[in-house]
Amino acid sequence: MRISVVIPAKNEEKNLKPLIEEIYRALTGVANFEVIYVDDGSTDNTFENLLYLKASGFERVNVLRHKHSVGQSTAIWTGVSHADGELVVTLDADGQNDPSDIPNLLTMASQFPLGSHFCIAGHRKNRKDTAWKRFQSKLANSVRSKLLNDDTPDTGCGLKVFPKQTFLDLPYFDHMHRFLPALIRRQGGIIKVVEVNHRDRQFGKSKYNMLGRLGVGLTDMAGVYWLQKRNKLNDVILENEESI
């Protein structure tokens, strides 16, 4: 099965080469893979550096570009929609996700029957962020988990594995990447959570703050809750093969 590693990136010029090298080391000889970077309107040299790295020998890297920044969810959607692989791996461009965790997630993915919906979500149990950032995430995850019942303690972790078609079947909206487990579970998918490594950011700075998370999080959470309540598939009881 071909694997597409999709990475949304904005102003991450110094993190590109180290992360690509780690992905190559983690997956070479393990999987038939491609790496899709989606430059989401960077104002630094992210796009130019990606083109240089591809021309310098990292031939598995494909580069897409948004002229203007449209957000992480749309960048992921762009990458997945252009992916050649049947299975998609997402991770953040800042280098805090560890590519050496990917093979373990792929092993779990191989246990699912072909055509099934699922999401294997990373859990950053030992986060390397500041205490304030950990508090923000803990609060957001607690509220989301209670409201959406998505069986996921850490939806903010960028490291996830899911079938391409599963993702494309989901309703698209801005910030949807924060709710992938809930959305996939809504369509009958299975969610598996795996503890993964988390590392300090070496270059650049975070794109999010508390007000930004709360401003979009509550509205989008309410929307996902509405979608769950509108879904009748989970209420269907099959009495026999010919009746619903």
C-alpha cells in the first residue's frame, strides 16, 4: 500500500530539511511513500527551500503552494486530495512530531480490512510545550471530549493515520483537522489512540494562541456536535439482511 505523508507548512523554512531527512530514515525500506508539503502562504523561504530540497535529491517530496494562507485544515485537504497513496499520514511541519513513530502507526493501520474507515491518532502524553500551552490544550481537550465523546485525549496532535477516502468522505469546514476523530467516528469509523513522542520546537514559533483557539474552537465544536446529532446511521438496527 502506498503511503502519502501530508505536511501543512507555514513559515517553517529552517525545519524542512531535518524533518524530511527523518521521514526518509523512518520509512525507507518500510513503505512505498511520498511526502507532500503544502506551503500555506508562507512569507519566508519555505516554498523556495522545498523546491531546492526536492531538486537536491529528495525526489519523493512533492510541493504544493497556496498563494495566500487559508489555514491548516485547507492545507491538509489540498495535500490529501493530491495524494497518490491509499493511506495518509499527517504530521506538523515544526518538527515536534517524531517520524520514527510512523512505522508503529502503519503496523496498526495494516490490521484494518481494506475499505474500512478508521483513524489512528497520536497522543502526546509527555508534551514538551510550555506549562501555559499544556494548560490550554488540557482544557480544550477536556471540553471537547465530554461534548463530542470522540475517545481521543489529544486531537491537537498532528500525527495521525487514516485512509485517503475516509478523509475525502468527511464534511469539509475550516478547522476540521481539530475534530478528525469525532468526524470519522460519526461515519462509523474506528478510532485508535497511540502514545507518541513529542519534542521541543527547534526553529520558528507557534502559530496559535489561547484566544485564537477558543474563538474558533467553541463554534466549530458546536457544529461538529450538530453533525453528530443529525447522523442517523448509528441508530439503525438491522433485523435481517433485507430490512433496515
